[in-house]
Amino acid sequence: MKFKPNSEYSLMDQVREALRYYHYAYRTEKSYSYWILQYIKFYGNKIHPKDMGKNEVERFLSYLAEKKCCCRNPKTGVECLDIDLGEGIVSTRSKRRVNLPTVFTQKEVAGLLAKMGEGRR
């Protein structure tokens, strides 16, 4: 049997109640609450998450991946809202950051090798 929070509570109180029931850490509760609020704000605070579905979740996660460069595990956050996503979510994946290699000039390499040679004497 799945835990159902008190329907008389506000949305965020229901989320907190569910997370506490499943013994999530306080920082996890804060993080999930933050992302749920971001989800609601993304749609202009006009639609309750219970009235949203798979398409809205996919759109929000794609936005996060493309514009905010962050990747979140959608399953855990959506479970708190008790939204049925059917067969799963297909959203844009965030791209890895390209780290350029550090390149030394010839003068810097010569100085580094000289210092390394000094240590051997």
C-alpha cells in the first residue's frame, strides 16, 4: 500500500509529509521542495502539478538540461507529487561541459623543466 499524504494540507506540506514518511534527509527534502517550486514557477504559477502530466514534466526537464545545464533524476521528484508518467520520460539530455586542456608555451615548459632539473642536483 502506497502512502497518501493528508489531502487537506497544502501541496508543499503534502510533499514534506511524504518525504518524512519515507525518512528522507532534511537536505533532500529542501532540495525536492526547491525543484517542485521551480517546476510550478516554470508554468507561471497558474497550473497545479496534479493537473500536469508527462508532457509538462518532459518540457521542464528539457528546459533544465538545455538552459540551466543541470541534470535531475525526474523519477524521485515526481513520485512526491504522485503524478503518473506512464511508460517514462523522454527529455533532452544535458551536454557535458567541454574542458579545454591546459597548454603551456615553450617558454613555460623550458622554465618548468629547468626547475625540475634543479631539484635533482
